Amino acid sequence: MSEVEELYEYEVLRNIAEPTMFVVRTQEPVIVMGSMQERTLLREDVRYEVRRRRGGGGMVLLQPDDLWIDWWIPAGDERWREDVHQSSQQAGLWWQSALANAGYITQLHDGGIEGEVDARVLCFAGKGPGEIFFEDRKLVGVTQWRVREGIFLSTVLHQGDSDYLARSLRESPQDLTQAIQHHSANSIGLTDGEGIVQHLREISGPWRYRQLLLTS
């Protein structure tokens, strides 16, 4: 597998003893690949940095105004779940509560992974456990990384669309353009991102709370 810099310092992360909620901003747009994806899926001339996360699923384009929320749940914490789907659904329920508090009635996907296999090269072109949908379009993506020390749940609600990411693929699967038409903060008129973060913090806590800035 080609070398791509990892998104987090994961070996540091897995040694954190306290349950921690991360609110992350990226200084510049960054394409984040799933753990099993190859850099060769992307065109050589993509204009953004490319990184890799640990955890399954397809790639995402993270941009400065996205609501990017991650949780580290150490093994033994009451929010730790043995079942993979239950872990993702727990994060989805937190998001669903926060969005309801902001006036949005959403649907939580409580089934398994769905969607055309080729299209799932992009996270927001498929369905996964715990992910949140609004009017039948994905609004919040969820992925996780599990190790003996705990579970790392990673979630994002995009500020805008993912059209550039779809155009960045070396080969575009059939019907990908339609599949990637997800909802975003812009499309649903969500303006109070700080309110969402605060509700997520309250409904899911208590946590050690950290704000991070991803730089190039």
C-alpha cells in the first residue's frame, strides 16, 4: 500500500486514559482515505493534501468549516460497546439528538453497510451503521477504529458538497455523481454549528474536551 501520512498520531491516541471528545478543524481542505484504500484511486493532479485514517469506509474531503467531531472511548468506559454496530449507532443517536434540538428530524441508519460497492469508494455515497440521513440523503458520516485500548469514533457533517472529491477519482464508478449528492449544513440551512457541538458535548458526556487544528 502506498505511503500516505496518517490523519492522527494514533499510537499517542490509543494511550489516552480519559474518554475524550475532539472538535477538529482543518486549516486547509484535506482528502482523507480509508485504511484499506490506495492512493492510486486518486488522480495525480489533486490539489489538496491526502491523508489516511485508521478505520474502514470510503474517502472524504474535509474542509475548514465542516463539523468534524471525534470521540475516544477507552475500554471499560460505560460508553464502550463490544458490538461494532452498536458503537456507531451510539454516535448516530448523539448526532440525531443534537440535530433534533436544532429543529431537524432525521433518520438513523440502523442496518449494515449498503450501497453499490464501487460507489462506496466515497464515504458519503453509501450507507453505514449509525449514519444520519435527512430527506433520504446522508447528512452525517460515521466511522470507527477499534483497538484493545478503546474505540475511536469519527464523525463529520460537511459544510458543503463533495463534488470535487468525486471529480478527483482516477476512475469514476457508474452513477457516482448521483450517489454522492449528500446533504450538508449549507443545503439544510444549518448555521449554529457551535450549538450542535455544545449539545453533542452535553448529551454524550462527560468527556475531556479538546479542540484541535489540523495543519499541513
